[in-house]
Amino acid sequence: MKKSLIAFGAALACMGAAQAQSNVQLSGLVDMYAGSMKTAGSDRTSQVGSGGMTTSWWGMNGTEDLGNGLKVGFALGAFFRADTGTPGRTDVDNFFARDANVSLSGGFGSVKLGRSMAPNFLPTILFNPFGDSFTISPLVLHANMSFVPSANSTAVDTGWSNQITYSTPSVAGFQANVHYQFGEQAGKSGANNVGANLTYRNGPLALTAFYEQADILGTPSTPTYTAGNKNENWMLGGTYDFGAAKLYATYGQSEKEVASIQTLDQKTYSLGLDVPVTKAGTLKLAAAYSDRDYSAQTDNKRTTVTLGYDHFLSKRTDVYTAVMYDKLSFDGAKNETGTSAVIGIRHRF
């Protein structure tokens, strides 16, 4: 019995030492909304949806202190559709489509291996008033969603698999991330995705830029490569917080080619405004305009404007409402329009 008690005490001491050096957290977010949705060229749909302001997700992450300023970390994150309880953003998502990576960090910055954010993601969501909303943010919709007959400007996805990411330390307000995604295509070692983003912050001013070039297209579960593809995407952005209001502005270009034939050349402009109206509530206004030139079909222009209000009930819970107007203009043809209205709640855990 005495030996058992000693062994049990030693095990507890080891567990305590391990807990002192490492930690694991379970976290996530559930976002639900009710709305009447109609984008230009589509039919109206009344729905209860998931991800009005942020795509619903859950995940685990943790770090271990290795000493001498080094830490190892991991992240596993999965999207889900809370309105139906279905995994993934869509049916083709891998289970851990949000995050699946391990990293080593220190005074040199950090190196991350696995699935994580693409170069386009952080600059896009941080430099528009509606953040990472794939439902009502004009900039995110123009950059990442394909409205038939219009295409999105992002070549692949907001997350890249099979990648190495190097993140620099923050120096004088500057911080950069360099991304390299291995194509893993047999006999095509030169087929890869590369990109980088840069952010500068100094008081009320913030600036950003990103560039990405993609050979590997498709979904996280089915990456594809076609010889002659060329997909380039870049954006510049800035914000300035005056206190009474915060201004946003971005400009970007995207070029897509298939088999060396130009299929899409897009220019996208966006403006935004955040106005605090109470201690807990913010009025939000955002607009995006895209001019899309196609080689194989009618060129078009798209304008999307969203007016919304976001009110925090606590640090972890907010409610929001928004109205969105969407217009698609064809060269020498009729225009199509649509309006959407949503009201929702978002909770972090």
C-alpha cells in the first residue's frame, strides 16, 4: 500500500509539472441568424442560417513551454453549420478544415506546418467592418463567393492545406507571414501555391497588403492542378480610427487563366465605416464594387452595400442586424438586383 501511495503521488507530481508547462483549450463560436436572402440574379429564400457574422466553428489548441524562449503549439479546428448540425462549411470540407497544424515559436517568430489560413484571409477580414462574414460582408462576398454568373477573386480558399507558414516577430509595428503550399502532385514538383501578407499598426493607423499565386485549385478534400493555370491575387488596405468613427478602404486585383487563356480579370474596391453609437453598440456601413472582365462571356460589374448594427450583451455574446443591397450590371444588358435582411446572435465559448 505504501509503495502504491508513493507511486500515485509521483504520478500526481508529474501531472502537475506537465500542466505547469503546457495547456490545452477547447473553444469555438456559434452564430445563428434568421433572414430573408436575395442576391442579384438569385431567387429569394427565407431561412434560419448559420454564420451570419462569423462561420460557426469549434476546436482545440494548446502550447507547451520548452524553455529557452521556445514553445510548441497545435491547433485543430472544425467548421459546422449550426442550423442543421452538419459538419463543414459545405459538404466537401474536410473535418478539420479550419485548422490542423503544429508550430514552433520563439524569438525568431514562428514556423507552422499543416492546414491554416491562406495569405488572403487576415487582410480581408481585418480591413472591412463586417469581419469574416460570408453572408453580409461586401468585401468578403466579392473576394470569396462565386455569384453565378460572377466568379470570386480568391483563387483557391481562405485556408491552405499542406503548407509551411513562417510568421515574423512584430518589429516597429510591422508583422509578416510567408506561405508555401506543397502541391503534392505526382510528377509535377513545380506545382505549388505561394503567398505572403504584411500588416503595419501604429496607433490609430493600420495598413496591410497581400499577394498570392496559386497553381493548386479545388477544395480542401480534392486539390487539383491543370497545366497552364495562372491565378494571381493581391490587395492593399488601410484603416484609421478617429475615435468617433473608424474608416476602412481596400483595393485589389485578381487574374485567372486556364490553359494560358485569360478567363477573368477583376478589380475590387471597398470602403467601410464603424461608428460607435453606445458603449456596447456599433453602426456599420460597408460597400464593395467589382469590375470583372471575361474573355468567354459578358463582362459585368457588381456593387454590394450593407448597413448593420452590432450590439454586445457581454464580452462573449453579441446580437446583430443588417440589410444588404446587391446589384449586378451586364455590359449592354439589363441589371439584376437583390436585397437581404438578417437578425442574428453570436456566442463565443
